[in-house]
Amino acid sequence: MFSSDTFFQIFLIFQFCLGVIGNSSLLMLYVYTFFFKPHFKKLVDSVFMHLTIVNMLTIAFTLIKDIMLSFGVPNFLDDIGCKTVLFSFRVSRGLSICTTSVLSTFQVITITPSNSKWASWLKPRLSTWIFSSLLCSWLINLVIYGYMLDMVIAKTNKTHVGNGYSDGYCQNKHFGNHNSGSFFSLLLTHDLFYVAVMVWASLYMVIFLYRHYKRSQHLHSRSLSSQSSPERKATHNILSLVSCFVLIYCLNNSITLYGFYTKEKIPRLESINAILTTCYPTVCPFFLMKNNKVILQFTSSFSVLRMTCHQSSLHG
């Protein structure tokens, strides 16, 4: 029987491999589409590519540290290492939140009828709006988490009791100081703003799909109600992605808040939180692959080839 430590080691390595393989495969797919299938390119692909890159960074800067910790590697990070890893992790995670928010807002603009004043004004400017939004996300996250660099040091001793950030290798400089929660509150406010945008966009999309469904029923057209347009498929896909993100985000932040304010730090809780933190970046590429045109074309070609071979063997 596996011990609990061995189970966590295997699970962390499996999640790391799955997340890196999934995101790198998706990134290569977008690069392939860009160079060899330009007629399949869509504006939203730039957002997907950005999300894939920041998800890979989140997985790398979260799980490598926790895998080393699970194997009991001592002093894996010094002061500079702690600052670099935590800064890179927080920036990539913040960018993942911002990019998912941009993605859900993009889909709201896309599905909104052009007779709407704000949609008709925004649709021709979508490419500029996306670039500006992602650039602002980088600037905001770099500025906010740049402040964190001076607040993090390598862990001074193994046992810590008190409020504050502390994991297997790093801690905040003024551990146990009651004012250490002020910066954490700022981070939470930043994240909650983007999550609120996601929830608003999701509710809008759900209401839009419901009205579209009722309109289709009212017209008594089976072909209209049964067929699923590309916009509806994309909307369903992004809704699934955002719902997954919000659920995991709530669980992750609940554990983070508990770990921050509890007096006794629980090492096992850190491993569970690392798994939750990287859960969304790990499953995200598989959501995005589901309706990718290149993959759908490949699978349909493979199905046709298999059927042709099967018929040839029967006639042969």
C-alpha cells in the first residue's frame, strides 16, 4: 500500500506532466495553425495562446517547488529563489485570471447582436481592445507583485506559529505581524474584481443562450433548435471553462485564507493547495482542444481513413 506522502508525490508529478504536455501540445497546435492553416485562424486564438503560456508558467512555478518539498529536498530556495519563484507564480496566476476574464468578455461581445450600440462600437475594435487588455493585465500584475519582492524571504526555521504566509521554503519577512494581511487583502480585491467580471459575463451568456433556446422553440423549427452554431459551441465551451475556474478559485482561496490566518501551519494543506492552484491550468487546454478546428479536421480525416480501410478489408 502507498503511504500518503508517496501518493502526493505521484499525484504532483502526474499533474505536472499532464499540465505541461497538455499546454505545450495546445501551444504547438496554435503555432501550427498560424503558419500552416492560416484560414483556420480566429481573433480569439491570440487570447487562447496567451492563456496557454501563462498556464504553463503557473504549473512550472507552483509544482516544481512542491515536488521538491514532497521529496524532502532541503534548502531548495534561498532568498532570491523565493522572491523569483513567488513573484513569477503570482504574476502568471494573476495573468491567468485576467486572461480568462478577457476571454469571457470577448465572447459576450461576440454573441451580442450588432444592433446593440455598445456591441456595434466594440466589435470592429476587438483586436485593439484585446491587445490593450492583455497589455494592461501585464502592467497591473507586474506593478502589484513587484511590491512583493521585498516582502518574501527564505524560511528561517522549520516551525512557525502565527499569522502570515509560510510554506516549505519561503515566508513573508514580517511573519506574525498583524499588518501582513493588508497586502494579502489587496491581492484578493484585485482577483475578485476579475472574477466578478467573469461571473457577470457568464450570467449574460446563460441568459442569452436561454433566450435563444426559447426563441427556437417558439419558431417550432427542429432544424434551428437542433443545430448548434459555432458561436453557441464556443459560448458553451467558455462557460464550462469559466465555471471550472470560479469553482477551483473559490476552493483555492478558502484554503489560502485558512492557511494565512491559522496559527498552526499544516504542511499537507500546502500540497493540497498546490494541486488546487494548478488544477485549472492543467484541465484548461483539454477544454480548448475540444472544439479546435484542426483537431476536428484531423479526427474526421482519421475516421474516414479508418472506414475506408475497413471497407477495403471487407471487399478484399
